[in-house]
Amino acid sequence: MDKHRQKEYGEVKSLKRRVVITGLGAISPIGVGKDDFWQALMEGKCGIGRITRFDPSEYSTQIAGEVKDFDPVKYIDKKESKRMDRASQFAIAATKMAFEDAAMDLDKEDRTRIGTLVGTGIGGIETLHEQYKILFEKGPNRVSPFFVPMMIGNMVAGHTSITFGLQGPNSCVVTACATGTNAIGDAFRIIERGEADVMVAGGTEAAISPAAVAGFCSMKAMSTRNDEPEKASRPFEKERDGFVMGEGAGIVILESLEHALARGARIYAEVAGYGHNADAYHITAPAPEGAQAARCMAMALADAGLKPEDADYINAHGTSTPLNDKNETLAIKSLFGDHAYKLAVSSIKSMTGHLLGAAGGIECIATALTIANSMIPPTINYDTPDPELDLDYVPNKAREGVVNVALSNSFGFGGHNATILLKKYQA
């Protein structure tokens, strides 16, 4: 490549670089915005209630973690917002919050060095449902010309890139419940390799729709504790009977350490390790004994150059399903041995519900704030211990504690496993 074209297209750096988190954007059933989200976690607030986005009367599960009082026009031009699925609206709003939190002036940045890696587990299923109804009731000529670009999953990244003018790497991860963590881990690798200086990364989901809820009900995967919605999600607890759907978005701003220091950015935590692998076992059930989940966590530790005994906290996948919670506990005990009993392990899904493709993003935010604030979020609704699950699940109340090294787990349908490792930043 001649010098002129090298200058035009940019030079790819080859050194492995350190990566830090400098901005957080949270949209969740317990709060919109980083501060409200964190305060709710510390208070053990639950965001689960009866579904209001449609009439759930005929469904076996009638509860979910809905995002309340979200007005897309606060973040997006009104005309443009109508051409987006709710999942894309969440992604753009959370990204706007994250850039503002990072105090990053995009007009002063080289946008060819800022990329987007935002994923979704299900994508525009609300749009799909609405347009199919129009097709069957009113005919093909009434289907919206925006149907396809509203519905396809990659648009959560496409819209985000376009809205903020980000011309660096642009991709979308779709790995079910592992999506958000895979997106952050893959974005971490992009900066580490020198292909970008800044990445918008995380997940978004807006799947509380008649079709999606019906599908999960048919699988008998969700809690049916409809009379006590606030108590329905109870990870690791003896009476758990399934997960509770949630919606929202979790977006983080990742930067190379060099870039962050050059602009005097606040650093929440350093992304130090990433592991991802496959159970190769079953389309929905986790592999027995959690062997590959354990290996996934081990990969993240090895990537960070750390040992199991260096870990202080695990933000667990913790879905409140009988199989996942048992196998994740077995995986932790298998990898960490005696140190497993010295770890704090908690699941914020007890409060937010399961945000599916957005879970890893919102849980990364919770983990970064845990490190930054030296406070560990609880697992609420932990009333009766399960004798088979005997770790410290931080029951019911937040706990003060210095966390230098934390892992965040996400395990998805299809056997997708992903773990990111965050640590307290040290120069």
C-alpha cells in the first residue's frame, strides 16, 4: 500500500492493547440510565410485573420484566424512531447514554476508529408480529416498506452506527442469551488487535410479544408464579420454577487504554479476559455437570493471566431454571475448587428478569459498577436454600466488598458459552 492510500485508510496497529470501560448505558425493567439502574440493584428492587404490552390472559406465564415509561423521542428523531423496531430504539438510546457517560465528544474523534458491535438474541419480533397480522388481515400491499429493515437483527448495530456516524468495524452478534457478552468480548478483541480505538458494544432485546412469549410458554421454560410476579425470578433458590422474560439494552463504551488516558477519561474497570466455547450438547439444555461452562471461565482467566483464586466475584448467568442454576454451580465448583466457597456469586436476573440478548450487556454494566463502587448486588427472592446449591449467592441484600477481579457469565440456547473478566484498573 502506498503512503497516500495508507494515510487515507488508516494504519492497522499490531500490538496487543489494554482495553477499559469508560461509558455505561442501561435500559432495564428496574431503571433507565446507569444511576437509576444501580440504585435499584442496591435496593434489591424487582422490575417484574404482569405483562402490559398485550393481553396475556390466555398464557400460562403472564408476567415479564418490562421497561416502563420509555419514550424513544427523547433519544431519536420522531420520524426515524417510527422506522425502527423497539430493540433498535433501545440500542440507540443506551448508546447515547453511554457516550454521554463517557464524556466523549464525537466531533473531536476520528469516527473511522470507532466501531459498533451490538447484538440481539431475537431481533425485531414485535415488528414481525405486527406486519404478519397486517399481511393476513389486509393483504400484501399494506405491509410496511420498512418491515424488513425494521425486523432483521443486524439493524440494531446498523442503526446505531448510522445514528452516531461510526465508521469503524460494524457487526452484530446473535448467540441467544450469550449475545451481549459475546458482543463485548468480540469488541474487546477488535481494540486489542488495534483495529479500532473505541467500540460501542453490548446487547439489546425487545421480545415481550405475543409470539415470543407463547413460544417460551410452550417450552415450559418460564416461571408461572403469576400471582407473585416480584417473587417469580429466584435464581439458585430451591423453589425456582423457570426464568422470567425481560427487555432492555446494556451498552458499554470500550476504549484502548491509550485512547482513554489521552482524553482524561474516567475508567470503571479494565476488560482483561474473554472466553467463549460450545457445549455441543443440546439446542436448549445445558450440558450436564457444566464442564464446558467451567472451561469457558477458565479460558477467560487464562486470557487475563490470572488464576482461579484471584477471582472475587461472579455475576452469574443465574436464570432461575432448575438445570441452569445447578449446572452453573457445578461448573464454578469444578473450576474453583475450595475457592468457590470464598467467591461472591449473584444473579441480577432476580431483579431484572432475563433480558435474553441484552442480558450480557446489562450484566457487564452491573459488574463494572460492582468493581467501581465496591458493592456487590444481591440475589433477591432467596428464601429457601437448595441443598444441592451451596455457594454464597449474596442473598437478598447488597453487600459491601472490594472486588478486584470479577467474571460475568452468559450461556445461551444452542450451547453458546461466554465469559468476560473485568478487573479493577491499575496503571
